[in-house]
Amino acid sequence: MAAAVVAVMLVSACGGPAAPPEESKGETDTGARSPNPPAASLGPAPAMRVVVSGLDHPWDLNWGPDNFLWVGEKEGKRITRVNPADGAKSVAVTIPDVAPGDGQQGLLGFAFADRAVFVAYSYGTPPAQMHGKIVKFAYDKAAGTLSNPTEVISNLPASEDHNSGRLLVGPDGKLYYSIGDQGNNQFDRACQPIRAQDLPTEAQVTAKDWSTYVGKTLRLNQDGTVPPDNPVIKGVRSHVFTYGHRNPQGLAFGPGGKLYSDEHGPKSDDEINLLKAGKNYGWPFVAGFKDSQSYQYANWSAASGCAGLDYDDYEVPPSVPRGPREVDWSAPDYTEPLKTLYTVPTGQNFQDKACGENLDLCWPSIAPSSLEYSPADRAPNPQLANALLATSLKNGSLYVLKLSQNGDWAQGDVVQLFRTRNRYRDVVVSPDRTKVYIATDSEGLAGPGSGSQSGALDNPGSVLEFTLTVPR
Ligand SMILES: [Ca+2]
Ligand SMILES: [Ca+2]
Ligand SMILES: [Ca+2]
């Protein structure tokens, strides 16, 4: 692709009610009409280059051991190698049994291991006959291809909404995989309960019944078995590593092997979490911090006559039971997020008519779609040293959150980078730290925070390259 150099805005998102929200149905959330003043930029805007376009719903972007970019195409059902220098493409593998459809199912996360690549995808017929699996492929580096699929685990929960699906191989050699709450208790699935707090029984683990693995992050051996050092939660050891999640689409390892995630909040309160074995991250009783601001659990699925109710995202009828206020709910292993995007006071207007038809585009959330870690070593800029990078669907931006040296805390507020009129899906930093690559959605709505409310996207289904200078 030609090297189109485009001016890029650098905007710093200051604290306070800021940008837009997250993900409601699907992931069309976004943008905020950001009251974020353009402050603390990283200096001159870096050049942007379109590396490749015409990808079919890119979802996971990784740097391969062959120094090519590898892109998983969610609806294209294939993993494609892209030469970062000239955008030349070759298909590493096509997986025909990936489930069809334009929901959140499809070919999801993939991760490199020693001479192998693990791939997560949905299979079967959506919505009712669809499940998730993880498959191991042999990697032929010389040929640039994947072959000989071996099933690691199957029959995992899968949904067209809040499906998550990030997959990593940890520094400990274990697989880490995120599964969302399936979009239950809202919209078309309003009468299906959220089971993010449910945990498997011993009998379910023995029977390989993974139905409670929704709203969880999992930790698996590479052969799909339960690692003997997984946490025992409420008396049972299973693949469950953490629970109480809504839609964790980002996973990243940081300093000292610490694991972080980001996840979509209900209208506000997207979260960045430090994941610790056996901990409970609160959903659906808590969104963001346990502060009873702007959110209280409404359990539509428990309403008598639920099927006869018209689901409403804003008005909850009296027949729908309300959960405890956040501050009145407690659980021994509950863990607060490191950071929210964004927490707003009760009384926030989530129905700003100036936003047009799609009010969610103006909610105070960013719709975080992935997470990457940028180490301190050879960081291209001090802002990117020991920091988490989160892509935003709604705002077409990369959000940078500095970590404390030990990685236990977030430092200061986020900085918002590389804003374009696109939906950002995944990010990777080149091994030499001079380039940031971002995969964009093929379609979908973007918010006013990306310069678009119409859904018009400048670079659909592309990989964008941003050049940064490494200080000498
Ligand atoms: Ca990735
Ligand atoms: Ca939480
Ligand atoms: Ca809260």
C-alpha cells in the first residue's frame, strides 16, 4: 500500500468525566464528546502509514517470530501474514469451521508458542448451537504456514455478544483465555441470567461441563488440562483463573509476569484490571469502583414474566429486581480495578440527544478492545515506558496508562494518542520499539471522539503504522 502520510492528533485525556463509553450491545460504543482538553501531547504528531487494507474484520494482531505481522481475520476465517515493509500478504491458515456471522463470534485470539500457534475460535451454528474452542497448529516457519490442528479444549461458551476471546501464552507457558458474560441480561438476551459469579462444581469439571466459564479468565495447560497450581475457588480447582468479568477483550502480561486485562463497562466504567489468581472482579454487582455511582445491578432475567417485558437500556420497570447497591455488596475476594474509563457521578445524562440515534456513542466509555504492554526498556518515549496500551473502538485512539515500577498501580491519568476516524481493534509494538501497529475494524460505528458519528471510517479493515522515535 502506498505510504499515505496523515496528520494524527495527539490528545491527552485528563481526568474527570471524559470520554465515552463502552460497549453496549455489540461493540458500537464509543466516543465521547470529549471534554478532554488537548493537553500533554507527546510532541509532534508521528507519521501514519497504511500498511495493508482489505482485511476481513481483523481482530488479533501479533508480531511473528518471522518478523512479519500476523493478523487473524474474524470473519475471513483465516490468519494472514503481512510484510510490514510493503504490506504483501500471504495466508498462513484458513479455518473453515469457524462459525459464521457478524456478531462477536468468529476467529478470535491466537498466540505463538514454541513451533506452534494456539488459535481460539467459535464453531457451530449461532446462536444456540455455537461454542468456543482452542486449537493448536504446528507452525512451519520456513513455509510461513500453520497445519495439523489438534484440539486443546472445546465446548466452551460462545455468544454473538460479549464473547471476549483474547488468548495469550504466558511467561509460565500456560494459556490464558478470556470469555465474556455473553451479553446476557440485556437486549435480545435480557431473560438469560449473567453467570459471571457462578463457579463450576467438582462434578462439572469432571464432566467437562464448561458452562460456568462465562465472565471468566481461564488458565490452561497447553494440552487443555487444568494446571495443578490453578487457584482453588470455593473449594474447586478448575480452569478458572479470575471471575466476575463483563467483556474482557484485552489481556497483556506486564512487569514480573503480572497479568492485566481491560473490559467494557455497562455505560460508564470501562475497567483496566490487574488479574490475580482466584480473585473476583465484581460484575454484575459492581461496575468500575465499588462506589454506587451511576450503576446498580438490575436483574431482568429474574423478573417474573421477563419474556413479556420490553427491554429498555435506560428505564427499569418495577417488576425487574434491583441488586444491592454496590457499596452494600461484598465478597471476600473482590478486587477493585486499577483504572476506570470513566467513572461519572450519579445523575449523568446517558441520553444526550445531541448524539443522534446512537446514544451509546456519547456515553462516558471508550470501548476498550485490546491491551498491550510497553516495557521501559528502549521505550520510544518516556510516556510509553512501563505502560499499558488500550485500543478504543469508539474513539479511534490508543490510550496509554503508565504503571508504577512494580506494576501494582496505575500512575496518573491516561494519554490519548493517534486519533483517527476509525475503530481500533488491536495493537502491537515492534520489537525494536520504533513502530506501533494498529488493526482497525472493517465496519461499525465510531463516535464523535474519533471525529465521526456517522459510522464513516477512513481505513476499514487495515493495519496502520505509527512511527515513534526511540531516544538515544
Ligand atoms: Ca494481539
Ligand atoms: Ca470490576
Ligand atoms: Ca461503580
